[in-house]
Amino acid sequence: MFWHRVSAFILKNRVALIGLILAGTAFMGYQASRVRLSYEIAKILPKSDPDFKLYDSFKARFGQDGNVLAIGVETDSMYRLNFFNDWYALSQKIRKISSIRDVVSNANLYNIVRDDSSRTFRFVPLVPRPVTSQAEVDSIRSQIARLPFYEGFVSDSSGRAHLMAVTFDPTQVNTRNRIDVVRRIEAVVDSFGVQHGLEVHLSGMPYIRTEFTAKVSNELTLFMVLAFVVTALILLFFFRSVTVMVAAALVVGVGVVWSSAYISLLGFEITILTGLIPPLIIVIGIPNCIFLLNRYHEELNKGRDQQQALAIAAEKVGETTFFANVTTSIGFFVFYFTNSPLLLEFGLVAALGIMTTYVMSLILIPAVFSYLPVPSPKKRSHMDRQYVASFLNWVNHLVSQRRAAIYTFIAVVTAVAVVGALRINAIGFVVDDLPKNDPIYTDLKFFESRFRGVMPFEVSIDTKRPGRVLTPQTLTKMRLLDREFSKYPEFTRPISLVEAVKFFYQSYRGGDPRYYLLPPALELQKLSAYLPRLKGSENKFKGYLDSTRQFTRISYQMADVGTVRVNQLLSELQPKADSIFNIDRATGQRVASDEQFDVRITGNSVVFTRGNDYLLKNLAESTVLAIVLVSVILVILLRDIRLSLIAILPSALPLVVTAGIMGFADIHLKPSTILIFSIAFGLSSDGTIYFITKYRDELRNSRLSLAQAVSQTIQYTGVSMFYTAIILFAGFAIFTASTFQGTIALGILVSITLLMGMASNLILLPAFLLSVDKKRSSRSAVRTEPL
């Protein structure tokens, strides 16, 4: 009765409802126009996570760690006069760009000179102006060779690869201005490359993030267009009606506007995930229209008039699609419980958008079509298409006559899938979503092969007392920790106060490279008399020493070695760091609490790894939660726990097969691919809901036997399920046009999973229902057999 009243209300108040939707859509359209792209690093870890809090406090104290853009060239001409001057000119052009704090290259280095008259040190540029002779260039080259501080930073060990490090203002790294700055740098760098016929490589977190943001922005438009075009063409093919195509497009268009507005109203921004929501709404919203229109045409074919046909369609399909959309929303909304801002925003907005689009379709399709002419029998003939009817007859035959073959086939496929699933590796890389020939990827590998990488890896040191950083004890412990890090080939040489003190001591001892070392305590005391500028934070090393001299850091760069290796490094290095700083080497005992240091490893690489691990754990839990919640809905619909558990299997089975495909295809388990499971399960369970509700309706109203009810359900619901599966398959297949490998995998695997879901719900589910009925009938016969 409830859905009957809903149907009557919609048709009775259609003018007012259309007016309200138009007014609401105008307001939401304005809100959607205010949506902004996110320029920050993806917020994966919750704010309460210890690693996130450590990283956040680290950035507040020392600034953003991922704020260096690397420019690299490989040439034998670096120290030739004309080339060197052009390299120098390039650095000066970049330095003049707003939001650039510093530029470091072999044409922009400083030497430290001891000034006995003022008992201090002076920073003297090695290249104060363009050089005028080859002899000057040779002199500069020899001077750089005598400065170990720069070894491995501006040139690689072969002397052919050269790096220019461009440091951004930390306050601008997470703003839109970063994109403009990167584009200006690209322009002058490209000009330099063309001038010298060289390939110039760009990398570093500002560049990688800028390119990712640009790709997300471009793909948002691409996917929107593809989703509309593909779904519209398929609707036109199935229904052979421009009216149906336009009406469905308008309905999902309204859903897209409202979904985009939710992003703005909730204070969110477009990320790599929320950018997928508009095309997802198009793809997921179209099936609502298909089911309503198919039922409308079905009722017209039975001889109903237009109003009766629309009322029945809204009543019957309204109930079915309500539960189906709830299960789809569950597949997304479970991400809300991960507490990850990235997934929370995606799940909440997607769930709201799906339910909003459902409401729009339930109101607009009956309301709009009530004003349109009744479709002719020719336009309703799609319900009897021979190829669809033949397919459904074949399905009906399989279900009624070949259930043993069905179960055997399913058992074999499941066994093979389990073997494949056991081969899945859980690993993530910062740029592994990009193809191997993408410039971002190839440039990153250039820096990894020549300079060991550009990914930040930081050691945060809290000495627990003001003024303790520059003591011999602390500096010695930092040097010992660096010795441990130097045993790992993944890391570059560090940038730290220890390296700075070594540089000053070399200058103090007349510039002899042999004295690039940490001086003993007595020498350090003499050196400190020349270092008044190191006091406080007004020095060139303020990014490595806070104003109280209680906190410091050791900065490394590393290759994008993957989350598995980073976790190994953390498990090995964190205990070593704690041992060096807090274990007395003489006694082997932990030092007193007031003498301890708080030394923890952090940085962009660590946070990415922890975020990846966090997502894998929570998304697995989300998939289980989705299965539980959908099972509850099936119990409500069927009022039979045993039958509900059986009904959930056809939706869960495709997930196992998908996992098997991932294992055999060597598709890694990572945040972008584990999303597949809960999304696909939510969508696959739609088919279960469609079938179960129609099956229940046939049993309740037609007084058919169970076998007859199953056959009728296959024939009538099967058409809409077939259309829906094709729409969803093609709709998700558009994501294969992405440049992100994770998005491509999502498109391919979800498409395959949904096709398997349709087949499973049309074949395996009714087979289960008939088998259960047969067993019940046998037991009933045994109980009633006379003694």
C-alpha cells in the first residue's frame, strides 16, 4: 500500500513536483559551479592517526617536506662556457618566478669562507655572475669538487647527470598557484631543452602532484562526455526512441548536478575519487530509467491505459529500485566508516548522489511521460526482441534442466579463482597508477637511477630540552644514525645540521676537504665562536633547526620503492634510531627518561605507505560490512534467513572470480583496485534485489508454483537486467580511457564483475531457489508419507 500511495502522489502532484525539482536544480547548479579542485596531498589517514599527527606537527615546525621540484639533464657539455652560462641563466629565470624560494644547482652554489676579522663565516657564491672564460668555468668545477657537502646532490657519480633543485614557498605548495608556477618553469625548461637539443627531466612532489591534478581535471570532463554519449547510444539502440534517450539523459543530468553540488555544500573538493562521481551517477542512474520504462511498456502491452501503466510502473519498480539503490549506496557508503577523509568524502557524496538520482527518476519518468503520447506498439517491440528472448529462453532451460552442470561449472571456476586470488600482491607505489611510458614515470626513474630518487623520507628529532640540538652528544648520535642509513642503497646522502657543521668545520680549517667531518667536542667549541648566525632561526638552516634549538630533522630522498619495502625499512630503521639515541652504549640499558630523545621517522613516503596500509585494512572491512548490510536487506525482503544467505552468494561469487583475475593478471591490491570489491558488490546485488522482488511479487500475486514464478521472473525481469548489465558494462568500460592504471583496472574489473553478476543472478540465483524448493518438497513428502 505504501508504494501505491507514493505512485498516486507523484502522478497527482506532478506539476508541483516538477516545479520543485527545477527550482532545486537551479539552486544546486549554482552550488555545483562553486566546486573546486583539491591541490593538496590526498588525505588518506584520519586526523587522529599517530603517523598523521606526527607528520602534521613536523610540517608545522619545518614546513612542507615535498616542496622541491627537480630538473635534470644528462650531458658532457655542462662545464663548457656557453652551456654553463645558459644553465646559470635558466636558474636565474626560475629564481625570479613568484613563489620560488630558492634554486640550487652547480651554477648557484655557495662556499663558506672564514672571516677572522669579524669572527664569523661568510656565504660566498661560487658563480656571482655569468662567467666570461672557459678558465673560469674550469675553476668553478674544481672548486665544486673540493666541497663534499654538494657531492651527489648537483651531479651524479659519473659527472654526466646534473640536477637543479627548485624549492617552492611552502605556503604555496597546496594552492592553485602551484600549477601556474610549474607551468612557467616548464616553459623556460622546455625552451632550454630545445635550445640545446637535450631531453630535460622534471620530477619532485610539486611537479608530480601538479600533473596528477591536471590529469584528474581533464579526465573529469572526458568521463562525463563519454558516459553521456555511451549510455545515450545504448538507450537509443535498445529503445529505438529519441524521446526515451533524452528523458533518461535529463534525469541523470539532474542527478549529476545535485551530486556535484553536494561536494560544494559539504565543504569538500574534487579529488581523484570524487572526480569519478559525476560519470558514476550517469552510469548507475540510467538503470532506474530502464526498469521504469520497461515496466511502463510491459503494462501498456497488457492493455493498460497510460495512467494505469505509469502508476503500476512507479509502484512496482519504485519498490524494487528503492532497495536496489539502497544496496548500491551501501557499496559506496561503507567507505564513510573508514574515517579516511579521502574515502569518507567519496562514499558520502556518491551515496547521496545515487539516492537523489533514484528519487529524481521515480518522479520525473512517470511525470514527464504522462504528458507525452503513448508509445506505439512498434516502439514497445523491444520487449520481444528475438536475441534477448532467445538468451532468456536458454537461461530458463539451463535453470530448470541443467542445474547440476551449473553447479559443476561454478565449482570449477571458483576453485581456479581462489588459486588466482592467492597470488595477489598488496603493494602500492606513488606513481604506479601511471603507464610505464608516461613522462612523469620515466622522469622519476631518471632521477632514481642517477640520484637515488626524489621521494622525501624524514627523521624528526625532539631532544626534549631547549638548546640541546647543537650539543656534541646530539650531533654524534645524528652522525651514527646517518651511518646506519648509508648502509641502505635506497637513500641519498642526508641534509642535516651534522652536514652543515661539517661544511663549517672544513671552512674553519682552511677549506681542506679532509676536514669535512664532525669535529671533536673541543674543536666544536672553538667553531661555535664563529657561528653566531646559527643562533635562533634567522639562518640558512632554519628549516632544520627550530627557534628553541630543541627540534631538528635529518632529510633524505629515496626512490619510489613501494609500500612493502618502505615498511621493511621502517621496521629496521626505527628500532635502530631509538637504540642509537636512547640506549647507553656502555651498559646496554635504556637511559633515564629525562635524558631520552623522541626520534621518529616521518615524511611523505612514510605517510603514503601508512595511508596505503590503512586503506587496505579498512576497505577489506568495508567490503565485509557491505555484504552484511545487503544480507540484512535480503532478510527483510525474503523474511527467510536461510534463503537470504543463499541469495547473497550470486553477488559474492563474482568478487571471488575478480580476485582470481587480479591474481593471474598480476594486478596489485592497492587503494585504487580494492575499491572494486565493495562497489561491484553493491551493483551486483542490485540484480539480486530486482530478481528477488519480482519473484516474490509473482508468488504473492499470481498464485504460481515456485518453478513457474522463477520462469516468469527470468522472462520479465531478465530483459531489464540484460539492458542494465550492458549499460553498466559499457559505462564502467569508459574508465579504460584514463591515464591512471588504477582507474583503468577499476573500469575493466568492475565491468567484468557486473557481467558476471548479471549471469550469476539470472542463472545461479534461480537455480538455488529451485534446488531449495526441491529439497523442501522432498522433506515435506517424507513427513507426510503414511507409515
